[in-house]
Amino acid sequence: MTRPHIHFDNVSKSYGPLQVVSDLSLAIEAGEFVSLLGPSGSGKTTLLMMLAGFEQVTSGSIWLGQRRIDALPPHRRDMGVVFQNYALFPHMNVAQNVAFPLRMRHLGQAEIKERVLRALDMVQLTSLRDRRPGQLSGGQQQRVALARALVFEPAVVLMDEPLGALDKQLRQQMQLDIRALHHRLGLTIVFVTHDQIEALTMSDRIAVFNRGGIEQIGTPREVYDRPATRFVAEFIGETNLIEGIVEQLKPASSLIRLDDGKTLEVAGDAPVGRRVLVSVRPERVSLAEGTVEGANAWPATVVDSIYQGDHLRVQLDASANGFVVRSGRGAGEWAPNTAAIASFAPSDCWVVPQ
């Protein structure tokens, strides 16, 4: 049987009595961009460090293709690593920093020069090759670190929150640059982040970590639109959660009886009698005045309305289950205490098992 490009097989990591990663299995295919997303202490960075060889597994195994690598030292794993603090040598210029991994591998001068220029061209830094790190901006230093990770043409590139120290605008630009580089070169990238937007922007798949395990893994659309657990629903973006009991099955939907007596229609089926949470994203909720026809339409009162540039964030009162609504740019203003109807389609909400 052919193994995936990277395969974690029942990997655990403990520090004394503290278990940081628990019996975790994960497969990453060649050419994939997989983000390990989760809060601090969830185990994502520890898993990356075990893959890089900077931490040893307590149990289980790690494979790269057909080769087991968890007992190999870092320099024999054929992986480029980009850290959050860049780890550039201040006394070396850009070209010398990028050349360092090649010199450690004892390549010839001509080949080193050719590879360095090619790597710098990838990250658009050829004109700055003679500058020292202290003469570069944060984004430029990040590009140098990326070029250094790519210059020896590794099988895998590992990134540990590499954009965390950049300001918002530069971070967003670097997300697009790394995404474009991944598509152009077909790199296999494992990327650690606690930033949901970063993961959604860059990833082919996202593994959502919690307490040393993976709660859900899937495409950005899958984990955002169909979260498998309450933790994923609340951690990825913002959501409204409504609690109730499945009362009736219809041909293509389920009726949920809420605690306040209202009913809610959700696309798909769920076991009758089960207590569930229904999740609906703020941008899926519409606000209108007067009456609205449909399965999920409730009277509400506006508590607050906040203009946030590209959207309007509207908070509704508790009688509408404390809904938050996010309306696109150009939406009308909603003054506090305004009466409104909140509505959304059955296809725009989903059941999250308790």
C-alpha cells in the first residue's frame, strides 16, 4: 500500500504527566497546503516540531513517503523550516543567509550562487541580496527566511506562525504571496497558525486542533460551513448557536423545537428526540422591516449596530436568541430599539451534535 506523502501514525507526545498530543493520526498528500489551526496549548506547534525533528515522539511513528523519519535528526529529514522570529544571521547579508543551508550541505560555489539567485527571484528579493537583515523591513526579512527554507529544494516546507509578527496589511499580502508560491511550485506545506482568516485564505485543508487532538479536518469551506463540533463552530469565525430538540423529519429537512417554543427548520436530517445545537453564521442572517415569509423568520429588536468598514455588525436582543447579523457594505443603518425581522434559509444553518 502506498503511504501518503506525510503520515502521522498514532503519535503522542508527553512531558512527564502532561500529554500535549494524544494518539493523533494525520495524512498529508504531496503538494498539499495543510494548516494546523488551534488555540495556544492545543498541540499544533508540538506536532510540527516533532515533524521537523526538534521534538521526539513519545509513541507512534512519522513517515515521509515510504521512509520512517521520527528517529532521524532534523538535517536528514529534507524539510525547510520557517520560524516566527525568522532566525536570520545578523552578520550575514541576504545572499549569505539564503546560501547557509547549501554551504552546510557542501555544495559547490557555482551551484550555490545559481540556487541562491533562483530562490531570491522566487520571493522577489534579488535586488536586496547585499543588504543585512537589520536593513530590511519585517516583510522582507520574512521573505529571506522563506527563500532560505526553499533554496535546498526540500520535500516539505514547515512554517510555525511565520506571519505573527507582521502588521495586518503586510500579513495579508504575505498570505497571498505564500499562497501564490505554493501554487506555482507545487510545494507541500504544513503551516501552524492560530489565525482563522489566515488558515481560510491559504489552505487546501485545515486541521482544527483542541486539547492535543484534531476536532475536524477538511477544506476551508467544509470546516466553516459544516463544523463537526461546537468547538469548531465557535473557533472558526463567528456563529450563532441555538439549542433545541429534533421534533420532526421532513423529506429534505428537520424541524427543531427551541427552548423558547419556536420551531426552526434545518436542511438535512437528524435523529428525532435528540438535543442539538443549530449553527448559523452572522452573514447568513437577513434583517428586514415588516413581515417576512419563510420557515426561519422571527421578530427581533436591534440592540446595537456597529459600522466596520466592509460590513455592518448588528446585535439583536435575546428574544431572537442573541443573534449577531453581518450585513454587507451598502446595507442600511439599524438604530438601537428598531423592530426588525431576522430570517435565514434552512440551507443556511446546520446541526452541530451536542
